[in-house]
Amino acid sequence: MQAGAAMFFTDYSIGPAELGLALEQRGFESLWVPEHSHVPVSRATPFPSGGDLPKPYYDIMDPFVVLTAAAAVTQRLKLGTGVCLIAQRDPIQTAKLVASIDQVSAGRFLFGIGNGWNVEEMAHHGTVFATRHKLARERIEAMKAIWTETQPEYHGEFVDFGPMMAWPKPVQKPHPPIIVGGAFPYGARRAIRYGDGWVPRASRQTYVDVGEFLPQSRQMAIEAGRDPASLPITIFRVEENLDRLRHYRDIGVVRVVISVPAATADEVLPLLDRWAALLARV
């Protein structure tokens, strides 16, 4: 079981180059960066985790920029969006971003995607909350065409373009892994339909441990004609708990991702040391 770390990079946190090197030196497999383009002043949508929206949500940098900075100073570390809000991004431009970062990182990019929860943020992008899931699926299908075809075209309800020339193509073939985020069962269903993996959170207000749902998600994949092995599980926001981490390992989770605070190196590096020692025992 591999281990990654996720962080909201801000102008007051440790930088992506320093954190990327620190993770690689300590044996972490991957770095993940969330995305919010902005946070509307109108806060009608409640924060899914409850309480006030944490300050880093307002301050986070663009994930593709900071992951490129980390890519430039590392050799083995994988670089993931955790998650990219594709319902708020143009698919043609995003396809180029994904292919470009996969090129400059020599095939180390992981395309973690999600459909979002902030109604007001989506509305500012012209995205309708009620139809965001179909929009996201069409955008993924369109991006796959751009990555894999010489003269791609796509014709859907929300995404529609004629034959085009679009380069570069990704290093990874047919494209970087599309790892779909979301709660059970809906996130798992979307992953089965068009993804290369599923990334749920370890726990939510509706469940204590997502590991309880993994047998069901694998059965869902089989019933849909997918090999469960083609849909590896990555669990975000895991707790600092040796028994729980060993449980995830034993039930076949391929990767756990820890949450790193948007803080300076003085706070972050000792935290990584502690986690690295714990993960070595797993």
C-alpha cells in the first residue's frame, strides 16, 4: 500500500517544491492538491464537513501550477489533483493542461477529479448544479478523445466540438489515470462508469469507515462488467491510526493519503517525519 499527502498550497504555507522534495525523501509515493477557483461571498451552500469553511479554501493556489513546481524538483513522486473540479473547467483547455503536466513530469500525473459541492462557485462558472454529473461525464469523455485521437471530435448535450488538432498527447497511455472522487455509492458508480480508480474519504458524517463499503463497490464493478482490479481504491484523509491503516492494507486499498495543514515547514516537516515512521510500521 502506497502513501500520499494532500495539501492546500497558499502564499503562507510551505512551497510545493520544498514539500515535494520532503515527501520524496521520506518515501511518500504521491502529492495531491485540491482545487477551488474562488469562494463566493454569498455562502448559501453549507460546508460538507460542518462548521465554517476553513481559510485555505479561500486562499488555495491553482493545482496545475503548484504540481508543476513539485514536478520540476522531484524524480519519482507522483503528482495528483485531489480533486480537479472538472464541472468548472473548459475540457479542451483542461485536456491540454493534463497532457502538458504529464509530459513535463515524464508520466507521473494522476488525474483526480470530482464534481463539486459549492453551488455558488459552480454558478459563477455557468455550471448548473443539478446537471453537473452529466456535464462532468461528457467532459471526461471529450478529454479522452483529445488525448487518444489524432483528430478528435465530440458531440454531446453539454460538450460539442468538431474535428480538431490538439497536442501534446500524454506520456501515459492511453492517458493518465482518471481517479474519481466521491462518496459511496455515487462516487463509486461514476468511477465504474468512466474512471480508472475511486477515491473516497476515510469517513464522512454519513459513515464512520469507507472500508465497510469496499466489498459492495467491487461487486458493483463486477455487475457492470468491470474488473475490480482495474479500479484501485485510494482513501483520502486517513487517521493517524496504525490498526486502521493496516486494515486498509489488508482489504486491498492501494493508496492512503494524509492531510497536511497549510502551514510553514516548521510545522509540516515534523508531521511528515511522524507519519513516515508510522507508515513504515504498516
